[in-house]
Amino acid sequence: MEVSTEEQIQVLTNLLWIDAEQICRLYRHRWPIEIVFRWIKDRMQLDRFISRDPTGVVRQTLTALIVWGLLAIFNEGGEQFSPKKLWRELQAAMHQALFDLGRRYQQSLDPPA
């Protein structure tokens, strides 16, 4: 297949029904998509997609964008705050709340002294 610089490259593909020009267009259009996914992973600290289904990927991406936007609003004048840090703080708060609930329940079961 030929590139605009008159340089020839070889591409290994299993899309045997598509001609070389179409394959070049596919690769040319794929690059901006890869850049967007890299930005999503870097900016939103999204390590991997939970779903492989296109609908699931779209939902996870939209959710990440919403969370990122809310964090941007939340952090407008404060310290840097990341989704991972928020998640860790939410987990810690949840564990503390469950611990406190368990302690209060245990105290209610203990006979008065």
C-alpha cells in the first residue's frame, strides 16, 4: 500500500475483501480514536474498560466523562483530586460507616451492666 510520501509500507491484515486504499483510510481514521482513548485513560485514570460490548464501552466512557466533569467543578479552586482518590475515600467512608453500624448493633445486643 502506498502512503502520501510515496513510501511503501506493508500491513498485515485479515480483511482480504478490502483494497489497500480502504485499509489506509481505516488506519488513518483509527489514529484519532486511539488518541481519544489515550486521553480518556490518562486524564480520567481509566485503566481498563469493564465491558467489551460497544454499548458497555460507551456507557463506561460517558460515566467517566460525567465523573471527570463533576470532579473538575468540585476542584475548581482546591487541591487536585482524582477519580481513584475519590473512590478510595468513598471506600474508606463506607467501611467506617459499616464498622460504626456493627459496633452500635453489638452494643444494642449487650446486656446492661
